[in-house]
Amino acid sequence: YQRRVRGTIVQAEMLSRLALRQQRIATRHLSTPAVIANKGNLLLDDAKLAAAVGPDTWAKFKDARASGAACDKQTANAVADAMKEFAYSHGAINYAHWFSPVRGAPQEALNGLKHDSFIDLDFGSSEVIKPVKEDFSGSKLFFNETDGSSFPNGGTRVTHSAAAYMSWDRMSPAFVKGDTLYIPASFVAWTGAALDEKTPLLRSQNAVNEEGLRLLRHLGDTSASQVVSNVGWEQEFFIVDRDLWLERPDLIASGRTLLGAAPARGQQTSVNYFSRLQPRIKALMDEWCAAQIESGICSSVFHNEVAPGQHEQSPVFSLTNVASDQNVLAMELLNDIAAEHNLVPLYHEKPFAGINGSGKHSNWGLNTDTGKNLYAPGKTAETQADFTAFVTALAHAITQHGDVLRCSIAHAGNDHRLGAQEAPPAILSLYTGYNMAEALKGVAYDGADLACYNPAGKQVDFGCTNVSAIAGANEDRNRTAPIPFCGNRFEFRAVGSSQNISFPLAVLNTAVADGLDVISTKIEGGASPRDAVAAVLADNWHGIFNGDGYSEEWQTEAASRGLLNLKDTPAAWAHFDADKNKKLFDKFGVFTAEETEARKNIALEAYTCQIEIEGLTMLKMLDTDVMPTLANDLATYNDFDTGVDRKTVYANVAAGTNVLREALAHIPEGEQESADYCAATVRPAMDAVRASADEAENLCSNWPYPSYQDLVFNHQNEAPHL
């Protein structure tokens, strides 16, 4: 009888669940899911702002934005009032100019802000003690200030000359996060020197616009009035349990594990790659992507990456400065939401040795306001000629300015990743694909027309009747290339996962602007567009490489071609302030000579600081936890010969610890000198003692820190912790 009752109850529950499922299916097409319905709800985009201020004010605002002029007082106040009302409608009680100081790895994508309230004193009052009033005017929207000397600035600010200002980037919409209206802003010194990641990017966009239009006019395009750079980023990261993270001083201090033996199971057989998201991670990713969509980010895909515990998320492309802001916002949202799930994201390029690291592939291209994608060949002679010319400008950028492009991705974290059989090498080259290379070679050397590349795609047959053949890309995919062609864009694969993408893309835009200028100058000197492009293409043919970038043979061949192989951060940044590079940045108004020198100093100081932090953290871990643990473990084997020479293994750890101690004690002064020393002396000492410690970990029964297996596997297949 009891079994029958239980069976009846179970059957009723099943029928109830079935009815609910059928109800959901029946209504699925009648209403939009809440996540999609809320898209852009927290973003004050152009459409909302235009509706709020009215057509006359909107026209004045757009004109000022396009020309770079300041808004008149009436327009500025109207826009500010619309922002305030939007903020209030979403529960915001503060506003913040959200800016991007140059902090250095591994916290490069960590923005700055201060929370200001929508109130002020009523200075129009005749009272001695002024009453408080609600206030947010145009002057407050377009002006804010802080201390510039406390941020890394390379000597452009000092304590007795510290003024720095923020102002809204008018192409990047304001948005609400929590109780605050965020206003994406540029950050410059009183002198006008850029102190941030955003401002050089905006300057470079001006350069690529001007030079892009100049070349398009020579190619016969009289319709386009703007060329813009767009990018779609792919954010890779690891997720670890917060309780375990708190037990790892190295993760807290440096963002990566400084000690850690490889587990028996790592990423062999690529079990994690595109596998089912585990429940705890799926819950986090769902909530994170919903938050992005509500904030106006077109979050289109997320999945598991190659390494265990590694994941990736990508939105659809956007204007480069907007995409950069969205990437930083996405990282901030993930930090906040992961904390609620008792998880921690790791953005470091190589948080775990022996398994894949993380990048932030940046899918970059140029577009016109008339709808042309200048890096898609299209079907007409005009678009194909544009494509050939602009690919040639990119080839010039990579070949002639590979040194500054290498600097743009050079920092302590990325040094662990580049050239490590999982990421592009430190040699900058352009991958076109074999079919495009043949077409371009005809232009460069055989007199072929610029409209030379008309890809038909490749028919891909699955070999079965259930699946029809599909049209594949005209070129294969080369994951070993730092900047490969991807059909309608080029992918800057070498960008590191912790980076703010603004700086790498500012350098890329500037270098491409130079390539566009070189072609236009030849045309203006009397060459035909075809001959000008052909000459520049031939001059830079040695920068095109379609082979295996991971191979040892490529390093030898690249050297014979005269391409630089700057293997670490200090070696790369030593080139940044070369005369040719100062002239490049100054020519296009991206950096003055002083700003160029400042960026180099910031980068080298950040590198030294990061290595020193890692070294000191590692030293403390070895001295205070590892050594006592090894001593206790060794004592348990006094009367038991296991056949393993623990004493020698553990003694190697002690010896290596003392070598590291000595190395850290003698870091010299000077940005280049200290960085060179850290690369040549401190890092090798860290690598050596780590190898000994990891060997010891595999012998020791009570290791003092969570293991790699704990960190990358323990949170898998757990239910959400909310």
C-alpha cells in the first residue's frame, strides 16, 4: 500500500513537472525572456539620450561631438540633466567619472573612480550657511579632477605638480552600475599629457580616421566621411574557489601560483575544451552574461577553454573605445558576481604552470560610415582594391613597427605565455593565408590589379547525407600567428588576458595610420594607386608569414628576414623610445616625446614591481610554510628508507631559497637596469627554486597549500553556492 501511495505521489509530481514544461513551451514564443527583454536597460545610449534632450539639443550635441568642440552651456546642461534623470530612474544616487589609469600588470584593466553625489551647496542663496540643493550641471559632467601624481605617470606628474582632470568620452555612453552612474572618461595631466589607457586610443582613432579617408579618396571613394576602428574581444580567465584562493598567498599577491606541482591529470585529451559547463560555473556565467546584456554589452558566447578551470566569453564587436570600456566593465561585473558565488576569477596570463594560459584575442578591423568593412574583400572591384590597400598598410605596420607592437603586449604576465606553444611567438608577423598571399604577391611583383582577391570560400563536405556541405572560409585558421586574417578582420592574438586593450589597439591604429600615410604620400608624389600599394607591399613582404609560428625553424628564418625577436618585457621596452618611435607617435598626435618616454618608464617600473612582489611572496611562502613542512616530513622517515632521497630533494629547496633571497637583495636602481636584472637574475632564481619545491611537493604528505588539483578541479561538478 505504501509503495502504491509513493508511486502515486511520484507520478503526480512528474505530471505536474510535465504540465509546467508544456506551459513554458506554449508561452515561449509569446514573450521575450527577461534577460533579452532587459537588454541595454542600464545603458544611456544615443537613442535614449536623443529622446530625452529633444531634436534641437541632440543635433547640437552631435555636431559638437563630431567636431571635437565643447558643448555650449545650454546643451551641456540639458545632457547632464538627462543623465541625472536616467540615473534616478535606475536608483542611482551617485555619479562617477570612470577612467583608466596606467597601473601595470597584473591589474592593468582596473579602472579608477570616485563617487560624487548629485547635490551641492546653493551658492545663489544669500544665506551665510548655504543650503544644500540637488545639482548636476554640464560643468560637472565635463569636468572632474583628482591627484595625478599618485598614479603611475613616468615622471609627468610629481607631488608639487599633481593636477589631473577627467572628462567624458562622448562616444562611450554612460551606464548605471549599482547605485552609481558611470561616465567613461579620459584622464590627463594639467599639461595635457595622457595619464590613462583611453586617451591615446582616442587620439589614434583620429589618426586612422584621417589617414584612412585620405587613402580612400585616392582610391576613388568620395562617399565615406569617417573611418573607425572596431574590435571584438575574447576574454579568457580561470575560476577558483574563494576559500582555496584565500589559502594561496601567491594568488592574492600576484595573481598566479608561484609554487605548484602539476597534477596527474592536467589538460591531456582536452577534456575541458568546449565540454559541458559544470553547474556552479554555469550559474555564475548565466548571471554574469545577463548583467552584461542589461549593461548594453552584446554578450554572444561563453564556453569552457582548454585548461581545466579555464573559460572564455566574447561579445559582438563594437567601436574600439566602447569595446575597451565594455571589457573593463565585464571584468568588474565578473569580480562582483563571482564573489557572491564564493568564486574568484583569475585574469593573469599564466596562473598555473604546465597548463594553458589566458589571452584576450582582439578581433580588429576598420569600417567606414557608409558600411564598408575595409578588411573584407567584398564582391566588387572597388571593395577588393580597398582591401588590398588596407592590408598593405597593415603589413607595413607590423613589419616596420613590430617593436612598438611588441611593447604593447609586453608585461610580466604575458612573458609566461608568448611563445609557449599555446600563444603566438614574440616575433610579430602577419598571417594572410596562402590564397591571399598568392594574390598579393601578384600585386607586389607581377603587376596585378589591386582588385586581386575574390575569395569564393572552400566547400567543406562532411561525407554523409544527413549533413549537407557548407561554405568554409577561403583561408585556414592559424593559431600560431600573432595577427592572422579571419575572413573579415584581423585577430591580434598576442594581447594578454589581464590587459586593458586600449593600449595595444592604440599602437596598432597608429602603426596602421603610418602605413596608410606612406601609401598616400607615394600617390601624391605621382605614383598610381596600384604602383604605390605594390611598392609598399614589396617593401614589407618579409613581414608576411603563413607557416608554423611555434616552430624553432621560424625563429631562425625570422632572424634572417630581419624581424625582431624580443623575448621578454625589458628587451621589448628598451626599443619603445627609439627616435623612430618618438617620431611615429608625435607625427600622429598620439604621444609626445615626453609621453613616449613616460610610458616606457611606467612599463619597466611595473615589470620590476611585479617580479619583486612575486619574489618576496615566494620567499615568504618558502621560509614560513614550506621549509617547516619539509623538516617535519623528513623527520618522519628517520627510521624508514623509502628508496627516495628526500633529504637531497628538500636540501635543494633550501639552497634555492637562499639563492632567491640573495637575488632579491641586489635589485639595482633605474627602470631599465632593474627590469633587466629581474629578467636575468630574479626570474631564473624563482624558476629554479620552484622546480625543486614542486618536486618536493610530490613527496610531502602535508603540503601547506591547496594543490593544483584542488584549485582547478574541486569546484567542478558542484551545485551553485548561492
